[in-house]
Amino acid sequence: MNNDATALWYLTEEDTRWACQRLDPVKIVREALVLQAEGRTTLPAEAYLGWTSPSGAAARSLNMPGYVGGPFEMAGTKIINGCLDNPERGLPRASGLTMLFDRQTARIRCVMASAHISALRTAGVTVASAQALLPQKVITVGVIGAGAIARAHIELLARSLPGTAAIVLHDRDPCRAAALAGEVEALLRAHGIRISLADTAREAVLGADLVIPATTTTKGYIAYDWLSMGCVVVNVSLDDVLPDVVVEAGTLLVDDWALVRDDEHRLLGRMYRDGRVAGPGEHAGAGVRRVDAELGEVFAGRHPGRYHPDDVILVNPFGLAIEDIALATEVYRIAMREGRGIALPR
């Protein structure tokens, strides 16, 4: 493989999956968020384009640019598209591309398939949050949803969170949940983790120390009284938790308040516009829930994250381009070093 810096390289999903097996996604995501807390990243607002497909399903395209300093020193963007009825056509719900830019010339240096990287960085945020915030060493995990994001979480939990003892999985399609459980059972068994299926979302949440909603719902359903004392909820979806979880949680964390605040499609953004939520450091009057901190501040040791062992903690990540760019940078470096990828004509 010619490592000509002027070439445009393309990495397939197979290439990116191969490279991701040779890196630590949790460490990379945590480092990117610490760099954000130190002011060493640039994170513009994402561009959101939504439409209704000819079959009547919700479709959208997101363009998420970012720059990450520190050991990464890389600018780039992720384009991720999705349509809710794709699974009915035998297609993944979401797919996309990540592009890395040359800092000197601004030319596109690498284009890579980004479905796996996107799912992995989402799971990386969850596992990094669990490592930092869970008070107990042996945990039960409740996972809601049985798609690609759920699978990425389960696989990364097995490899990166040794205290995981049991996973309870629910999907509104029982066959889908059973299929995923069967696919990951051998991996989980090798790590001493039991997996079982729950008939309802409530059953998956009750008793769980770590709750991971990984769905496409736009209607909340997880109530505060479902949650165990001391549990951590990482709401990587949009609207799974109800407002009472936001209000009652002992600690409320986001990854980037400005992006969460301005988003029209997420619960916290709507609660902010309704005057029920304020940002970190902002004045919060009576009846207003203030966000305690951003995740990078917790990972950097600037915020304790947990105030009391019995507190419920809600982490509401937006999903940041800097995480994708950091992971993609390491994937690109590994691929260049090991001779993976295709040189494309410009």
C-alpha cells in the first residue's frame, strides 16, 4: 500500500471493523471528551435534514463536523443517514461516511464507512460513563432495543466492563431480541455474563444497575419509579426517559450542553425551552432542574459525577462528532500502518 499523503483513501466497513479490534474505543472517547473540557476541540452545530420517504417513514441526514486536538490533531465530519423502515427492506436503519481532512491543505485525506464507528463510539460513551459513575463492582445491565447500537453496547460491555454479571434485553419485537441474544451468547458466556430476555421494557429496567435505552422511539416511557437506587441511565436514544427522571435524578449529565439545549428533537432541549431545565452554571429558579456538568468535566476530574451512592444518575449524551473523529483518526492510522484501504483517484 502506498502511504502517499496526497492520495485519497477509502476504508470499507470491513476495514474499519478490523481496525477497531486493535484499539480501545472507551479510552479514545474518554480522551476526546477530556480534550473538549480543556477547550482543545471545535464542535459546530450539526446540520439536520429531515424528510418523509415515499413509503411514509421518517428519514434524515446529519452532517456533524468537528476538530480534535491533543494526540489526534484532526478535523473531519461524519454524515450519517437513516430511515426508520429500512429494516423492513433488509437494510440497516442507518449508514454513513466519516471524512478526515488534511490540516495543512484542507483536502479530504480519508473517507471511511462509519456505521460501525458510530455505534462503537456511542457504546464507548456509555461504558466510559459506567466506569466513572457506577458505585458497585458487580452489575446487572438492562438494554432496551435489539439493533446495531444495542449489539455494540453488549459486545463492548463484555470486553470493557468486567463487573458485568447479567444483561436483561428487551425489544418490542421478541424475535429480534431472541436473535440478538443468540448471536452474542457465546461471547457473553466466555466473559461469565448471563443474558436473558424481558417481556417488557419495565421488566428490563427493574433491578438494573445500568440502563441503556437504544431505541428509535419519540415517546417517553421510562419512569423514575422504575429505577433502582444508585443506577446509571445512559439515554443514548432520544426520548426514552420521562421528564420525572430528569427532575428527580441525583445527577444530570450531558456531553455538550449547547448542542443538547438547541436540539428540537430531544427531551432536554424541549424542557429547556419550556423553562424546566437550565444549563451547568446557569441560574435555576424554583422548579427548574439544572444540568450538573458535562461528561468531559467528570472524566477530567473537575466534577465528582456522583454525589451519593444511592443517587440515580441520568447521562443524556448528544453524540459528538469529536468522538467519531477521534476514533476515525486512530482507525486511519492503523489502516495506513498495516496496509488496509483503497487509494481512490482524485
